[in-house]
Amino acid sequence: MSPLVKRYLEERGAAFSVVTHRPLISFDDAKEILHHDPRNMVKSLVFRCADGGLAIVALRAADRADYKKIAGAIGERRADLRMAEADDVRERLDMEAGGIVPLSINGARVFMDRNILELEEVVCGTGRNTATLMIARSELVRIADAAVADLSKSAPAAS
């Protein structure tokens, strides 16, 4: 777990648990490695903003990002929406791919897809791709300092 994430959670008195595991990057990795309901898994994407800031966007892992909606929520033009560089995310947020957590670390703005509000428990990153955070959705909403918006396209129905 990232020391910055751990401090953020502890300073806010958050109730959570962490499980360690081999590295994971993708939703498929998470479904294979973690013994949690995939419907509770949340992925987070980090975008670079025109003002130099970072925006973390959290979605249910099975949902597809709607970049037009994300750009609108962040206040960027869709054509200007860019993912943050991995080095920038590591340096500024102390997070790595496969371990992004939707918390307002070091001033990052956080946006949470409305579909996350349907979950009871959230399974998400800890800043590291070798540990996963389990936290009640209500607890995450309390501490994340997130704007809630419609940011996803639902995943196609399984056949």
C-alpha cells in the first residue's frame, strides 16, 4: 500500500481492509487473482488537466469509460482529454498502474461514476498493484472528496 494512501485513510478514520497478492494490472488479472465479487471491483483512471492538475476517475471495473462524459465532468474538451503519464502519477500521487485509488491525494480531483453508488463494498487499488483495498462504498464516498457524475457506458451484456 502506498504510504500516502495509508496516511490519507488513517487521517480520516476510515474503516478498511487490505489484501496483498501478486501484481495485477487489468480487470482480467483482478478477476483471476482476487477472491472478491467482480461486480464490486472499481478501476480508476488518471487524466492530466489543462491547468496541470490531475483528475482521478473511478468506474466499476466492468464498465467502459465514456470519454466525452469524463471530459465534460473534468471541464476539458474531449479533444484535449489525455491520460496522465505513469511517471507523473507515481511522482505526484505515489500510485502505479493497477493500483490507482480514487482519493484526493495531493490535490488530485476525484470523480466517481454514479454506478458505484449501487455497490455495498468497493474493491479497488491501494496505490500499489500488489495490494487491494476493501472498503464500504459509504465509507469511500465519505472520505474520497469526489464529485459524482454519469461517466460510463455500461458493459455489454454477457452472452
